[in-house]
Amino acid sequence: MLNIKEFKKYGYEFIDWIANYYSNIENYPVKSQVQPGDIYSKLPDKPPLKGETIEEIIKDFNEIIIPGITHWQSPNFYAYFPANTSFPSILAEMLTSALGVQGMKWETSPAAAELEELVMNWLKKMTGIPDNFDGVIQDTASTSTLAAVLTAREKYSGFKINKSGFQNNKFRVYCSTETHSSIEKAVKIAGIGKNNLIKIKTDNNFGLIPELLEDAVQKDLSKSKKPLCIIATLGTTSSTAVDSLKLISNISKKYDIWLHIDAAYAGNSLILPEYKWMLEGIENADSIVFNPHKWLFTNFDCSAFFIKEKEYLIRTFEIIPEYLKTVSDAKKVNNYCDWGIPLGRRFRALKLWFVIRNYGIEGIQDTLRKHISIAKNLEEEIKKDNRFEILAPVNFNLICFRYNPGNIDEETLNNINESLMHNLNKTGKIYLSHTKLNGKFTLRIVTGQTYLRIENVRKAWELIKETINNILSDFVSLS
Ligand SMILES: *Cc1c(COP(=O)(O)O)cnc(C)c1O
């Protein structure tokens, strides 16, 4: 067990480790190349009876754990959406773990509660989310959306389901066919049932078609169903499509339906004036979530959830057993354990505060714009090569594309593009992921790593062109 002197010695060594890691991060294979079970089988299956030294542990960390790591912070990581971090965020996380605060109530650490309130208010000013919304940090967008659906359920049931459970479920929830799977999860957990989640078709740009939404609402009303909640997405996971909040919010207002906005990834771009148009209609919305842990250089987890009528949220979640009663309950403080599902809460506001202060709004804007311009640049390169095609509008910094030189059938194209992706990822030089758009196997490249440079993306594009040339001979039908 470490004493404070040893802690200090290793502490400095660990900082050196982290600095070296970031200096050399591009030398690791981006996607871990291990096979299932490789890591587990290399480790003793019994915990040690006697304590081991940090040297012994770090040796295994370097030799066994690191090969099984996929390097999410590598600038050559283009898969999924990023979960990016930054040096100020890492430094702040060290302090958070040192303080080891459990910030469930104001009284269990007043600074944790008040800093959370402050940074959430900063985010409102930065993004244009209206002042009459209140913010709280949740672990993920999935949790935030679940909190929104549960709150809508309680508001529209008069808090009866919390009390007596479901009697006769008439609720319906609406989203688009491109909506994130966390919405279906929330609807299932909230007891509304996946069959009562109505998925509305999308247009050519993969945005929800508002007219079809209104038709679905009217149809449900005529069947004595109760339209409960609409989920609009700003930046879908497949292709970063943007639903028309303006038109959807007219419908939610007209029929008095809860409107939740899932802006998990692209909500971060609201910090740029050129994206503020996406919020048109927000005044009629009830809640919105976006994840600083995706594209705001703040390491996982940190999900910013905002709600217009926090009273409904708190009434949905608040439980005060005797052992949690504090003097502060009577005062005007935020006890964030009443604003969501878990009782225990990490001090997550600290890292966000460090990031916003260290970057400044301008620093954040410059970095976001750099990521967006790198994406535009790659889009242009892809368009210049007529063997490839772009499959969705590049609204932010996600490029959806595939190899398609013409005159190859769709099934073979899907196979070629899937093979292209696996071959690229096998090189360890880049890591990208895929989606399906209109049945087409689509490669996704997201240019959102904190320390990404244009040279990384240039090299990635060269590698893609090289790799496609190498694999084409595998497809017999083409030879
Ligand atoms: C990533 C994502 C989510 C889920 O985010 P978590 O924080 O991992 O739960 C939800 N919606 C959209 C649009 C996303 O891109």
C-alpha cells in the first residue's frame, strides 16, 4: 500500500507516462488487434492475497492491457462518434478523483453543486439554449433521454404511474427511423413499450418528415391514444441528419406533446453562430441533451441535459428518506440526486469548467471549425475521385461515403465496402466504422479528435485509395 511519499513518486511517473502516450499515440494500432479472450487469459484469475507493487502492476498494464486498448484519442480514430478529451480535462479529472467527492446533495459538497449549476448556465449562454431551461449533468445521453421520457410520462399521467404503476397504457412516443437506439431503450424501460414507439419516415436527407409525424399523431388521437413525447434529433448517429425543430415544435405545441431534443453529438456545434439556426423552435421544446464528452474535449462521462420545467423532473425523481434529509432541503439549493436516476454523483462539472476556461469560447470555436473544415476538405477529395460517392450531406464533420465506380450490383458493392472497412481497420493505421443508408453499406469518417491535423486525414484518404486497389482482385465477379 502506498504512502504519500510513494504516491508522489508514482504520480510524477504517471504524468510522464501520459505525456509519452500522447506523444507516441500514432504509433499504436488505432483499433486493438487482439482476439476475444486474449486479455482475460493472460491475467491471473485469482486476486492476489498479498499486495503487489505498482511496478508489478504497471508492467502488466503496459504488456497486457495496452495491447487490448483501442486508442480513442488517436487522431487517426474516425469511428462512431469521438469520445474526445483534452489536457485540461485530464488534469481536472485527476483532481476530481483526488477529492473523491460524492455530490448527491448540495450539502455533500456545495462547490460541486454550485459549479455544476454555473457551467450548465455557461453552456446555455454558449449554445443559445434559452434562459428558462435548467441544466444538469447526467452520465450519458441515454440516461438524459430516459429522464425526459419518464418526466413526460409523469407530467401527463398526473404522477399516477410513479404512484400506482400503469393501469391502461395509451401513451405513444414518436421519433424518426434514423433516431438513436437509446430512444427505444428509454421507451421500453419507461414501461411504455416498444410497440408504442412510432418511427416516422425520413426524407432524402434523412431528416424526419413533419407531415408524416402530424398524420401519425392524428391517427393515434382518433384511436384514443395519448401522444406523449416526440424526439427530434439534431445530428443523427448514422449520418448527422438534422430534423426540422421549427416544424416539429409547431406540432408538439399544437397537440400539447412533450418535445425532447436529442443533440447528443451535434449539439456541441451550437457553440458556433453558424449552427444556431438548428435551435429555431426551441422555445416550444421541453428538454434537450448534448454530450460534451463527445465533441467538447471533456472526457467521458459528461452529458448536458436541459429541461424547461424542472419541477416536473424533480417531482418525478425526488425521494427523501430520513437518512438523506439535510438542512439545505428547505433552502434554494440544487440537490442533483433528485434530478435523475442515480443517487450517487461524480463531480463532473470540474473538468468541463477547466475545459471551457482553458480553451475559452474562441478556442472551442476554432477547434470545432477546424474539424468541420477538415471534413469539408476530405469531402472535396472524395468527390474528385469518381470511383467513390458521398451518400449523405456533410452537415458537420461526418463523411458518409462508399466505393462505387458504377456498373457493380448493390450486393457486391456492399461486400466490397465492408471488406474495404475491415482491411483498413486491420492495418491499425486508421479506424473507421459503418452504417447502412437506404440499404447501402456506408463508410463513416468523423473528423472530431481533439488534436486532429489535416495531414492525418490526407494520409487516411491515400490509405483508402491504396487499400481499394489491393482488395478489388478478391471480388471474382469483377475480374
Ligand atoms: C451517441 C448518441 C447517443 C447516445 O449517447 P450516450 O451518451 O452514449 O448514451 C444518443 N443519441 C445520439 C444522436 C447519439 O449520437
